[in-house]
Amino acid sequence: MAEPALSIRGLTKVYGNGFQALKGIDLDVQQGDFFALLGPNGAGKSTTLGVVCSLVQKSEGKVSIFGIDIDKDFAKAKYQLGVVPQEFNFNQFEKVLDIVLAQAGYYGMTRREALPRAEQLLRDLGLWDKRNGNARMLSGGMKRRLMIARALMHRPKLLILDEPTAGVDIELRRSMWEYMRRINQDEGTTIILTTHYLEEAESLCRNIAIINHGEIVRNTSVRELLAELDTETFLLDLAEPVSQPPVIEGFEITQVEPSQLALVIHRGQQLNDVFSVLSEQGMQVVSMRNRANRLEEMFVSMVEAGNNAIDKRAELNKEAQA
Amino acid sequence: MNATQTLVALWTLVLKEIKRFTRIWPQTLLPPSITMAMYFIIFGNLIGSRIGDMDGFSYMDFIVPGLIMMSVITNSYSNVASSFFSNKFQRSVEELMVSPMPNWVILSGFILGGMARGLGVGLIVTIVSLFFTRLTVEHPLLTVLVVVLTSALFSLGGFINALMANKFDDISIVPTFILTPLTYLGGVFYSISMLPNFWQGVSMLNPILYMVNVFRYGFLGVSDIPVGWALTAIFAFIIVLFFVALTMLERGKGIRS
Ligand SMILES: Nc1ncnc2c1ncn2[C@@H]1O[C@H](COP(=O)(O)OP(=O)(O)OP(=O)(O)O)[C@@H](O)[C@H]1O
Ligand SMILES: [Mg+2]
């Protein structure tokens, strides 16, 4: 099999203030993959990606990009890498076009090579009209797209996006998804992204790793993860408000609002059974929808499980010390 | 990176630095020209005529080299200090860090940018001085050499300052409390032979004195100190500071957590 686009082994990071942000990360991302790195705030996503693109100094561990060890030849590895960081990191007082052209120059691309590439990317990302304006005058969503254009100038084989759609409206987000899908499929660019929108991971990514408290807690395919979901929550809107939720043997029903119920269905259970009991009790369901996103529920439960485990460990430690 | 790519990267960075200070010329190029014109009028013309000769030259001719050098020093230093620090502050330094550019290219790019501003302002001040006096240059090659080396040295100083700085105040401390006093006391306005022995000795510890004197020697052919020795010292300082800056960059001091 081809070298993985990214391979991380035993990666740890202790920041200058003594905080351990990564506790031994192992991760492989295969060439051509569309990979999601998920985790709550402060989990260590940006730290991991920061190590990969040399913005963060690792403490221990090995990182290879297309088989190139970053400790041996980081410059060569960097050619394969395009980075869209979480926070805006361009000079706000420079012109849009100058920013992308300068970045190409840092990779050794002459202006003559860079100019057509810049035009194409800025057009694709809807920024060509703004090319002569200061970056400071772009909207938040435009600034993100500027960073994407900048990252793609030197045609990287691995694109890393740290929360690329944060603060981007739904319509624009969908067009950005379309764009990312295109460069993944048409150009074979491997993409790794972090996000807090699980819908984004579900609709874009093939594989997924979940990180919490500096550890990978899950690393699998999105499909497999979804198949594991054995419960699903539905929201039922009733014609009339009820004073308390109905009790139905074997089903978990809670009241969300006076005329709204939340119903948890386990695998193998029949929605029909619920409906028949409800209508017997004189409650009419006018509409029904899936609660939130399925992946989201799984994610929340996984992170909570992780937090509980940590609380328990802390308790055990306390007991041990007592 | 191959040689061509390295050159392209270096040139990109230098050009960007030059663009930066020319874009904000009212902050970078204009003020030194005005200040120096004031010095020429007040010290050179008005007061200078009463002071009489200094080391056998008219006071105006004596201070011109020193004032040019003073502007080269401050402008080289502050260009690199503020440009690199604002790159840190705006995080655009990350653009450089994620690229395959070697650290020596990054460093050289900023240093050459600082030299472009320092020498550019030096040239403007020289031109302004021509309105007040007729400049003669005794040793043109030496004059150019020493001003270029001095500019490189202080650009390096500004770079190290910016790497260590955490806030904007940190890049004005050195210019205000070290560079300015050392320059004023570095024989820009007087010959140290006017000083009592003890203060002459103290002045000899001031590195800027050597640069000003060698530069003046290039113009006028007279110097308070041995020229060859001073040149060697400046050169040695450049080498040392270059490697200090490069090592700090290599370790990610102030830019990589
Ligand atoms: N420079 C730093 N010094 C000390 N601690 C840091 C530093 N940068 C990050 N941390 C800590 O490391 C942990 C991981 O941070 P990181 O930015 O990797 O999280 P994240 O998963 O990207 O979170 P988010 O979703 O909020 O972006 C956090 O607890 C953070 O406070
Ligand atoms: Mg982050």
C-alpha cells in the first residue's frame, strides 16, 4: 500500500507552562482520504495539526508526511502540505492578491507561475473582485476563503483545515463543502479537517478520529460509527398540550415542551407501537423529526463517557492519596 | 528548495518588506528627512557658524556624516523590529513558518529589507544635506562599505529585539534607552578629543562611536580611532549576531510554542 499521507506515532506535547496537551497520539491518514478530527474545545486538535505544520514544537513522537519524517527533512515535507489555520493569520493591511502571491513566492514559485494560479483560485473561491482590496476589509467568511486560496497556491497533496467553516453561513458552508469535495475527488488531494459541526464530518468525511483530553478515543470510518448507533431520538409534536408524558412499557419518553415529546427508539423497536398507544390515549401526533444529528449524539455520549472516566480516575487518585 | 526557488523566496520576502515601508512612507521615510533637515538648519547653519571648526572642518561638514549614520542606524533597526514584530503580532509569521523556506532565508529577507530602508533614508538625508553644504567624499568605497555593514548590524539587532518582544512597548525600549543615547554620545555632534581623558576612555566603549568615526573618515579623511580595527569589529559583530538570530529562529524562540 502507498505511504500514508500523514502518520503520527506517540505524539506528545507539553506546553511551556507545563500543560500536557497531547498524551501520545497515534494517527494514520491514507492518501486520498477525507478525514475528520473531532473533539470538544481544548481537546488538542489544533495542537496536533500545529505540530504537523511546524507551528508547534512537539515534545516527543514521530510525524511523517507522505513518508517524509519531519525531523529529517521538514522542508521537503512542507511542500506537500497546505494549511488553513483556525485563526486568521495574514497581514490585514496587505492586498488579497499580494497575500496569495507572496505565499507562492515562499515556496519558490515565480510571479509568472503564480499569477494564473492565483487568479483561478480567487475566482473559484469568489474573491477575484476583492483582489485589490485590503484583507482587513473582507468579511469573516471571505477571510477563511482567502486562507484556503493561499494554502492551495503551491498545489499541496495534503490539505489541513482547522475549523474552515467556523462562522460561515449555511449557504456559503455548503458551497465550501462542494469545493473541498471537488479538490478531494478531482485532484486527489488528501484532506484533514477539524470541525465542531458534526453534520460537516458526516456529509464530507470518510474516516474520523475523535480526540478528547489529548488522547484519541476513537478512530474509525464514519459509516461504521453511524452503524453502531443503536438509539435514535425523535421529537413528536402533538396536536394538544399534555400535562405529563405518557408512560409506555419499554420506551423512554420525555416531555420537551407542553406539546412536544422526545422519544428514544432502540434498535429493533417499532415506532408503530408507540403511535398506537398514543392514539389510544387520545394524543395526536401532527409532525415528527429526528433530533439533532445522529453523530452529534454519539459524540456527546462518547465525550461524556471520557469525562466520567477522568472524573473517576481523579476520585481514585484522591482516595489513593487519602 | 533548489537555488532558484531559494532566490525566488528571498526576493519575495525582500520585495514585500520594501513594499511595506514605502506604502507607509509618511511614517517611515518622511519624518527622518524632516528631522535631519532641522538638524542641518539649526546646528549646522545657525549655531554651527558660531561654533567654528571641529577637527579642522566646518561644523556643518563635521556633523553631516554623523547625522546620516544616525538615521541609517535608527531606521535599519526600527524597520526590522517593527515589521517582524507586527508579523508575530498578526500571526502572519506563520506564513513563513509553514513554508519550506530555510530560516537563513527568512532572516536574510528581513535584514535586507531593513537595510533597504536604512540605506534609503541615509540616501535621502544625504540629498537633503546637499542643500546646506558641498559634500566631499575622500574614500568612497570605504564610506559605502561601512554604512552597509552598519545597516546590516542594526537590522540584525532589530530582528533579535522583535523575536524577544512580547508587546509593542518591547520594541521601543532599546531604541529609546540604548540606541539614542549611544548615538548622541557617539561623536555625532562633537569630536571626542574635546572630552577629558576619562570620558574619552568611556566613549571608546561605545560601539556606535567607531561606526560614526569610520564613516566620517570616509567623507573627510580624519578619524578619532583606527579605521581597520573598527571595520573588523563591526564585521565580527555582524557574524555573531547573525548566528545568534539564526539559532533563536531555529529554536522557534518567541514564535513557536
Ligand atoms: N501556547 C499554549 N500554551 C499553553 N497551553 C496551550 C497553548 N496552546 C494551547 N494550549 C492548551 O492546550 C489544550 C489543547 O488546545 P488546542 O488548541 O489544541 O485545542 P483544540 O482541540 O484545537 O480546541 P478548539 O476546538 O477550541 O480549537 C488546551 O487546553 C489549551 O488551553
Ligand atoms: Mg483548535
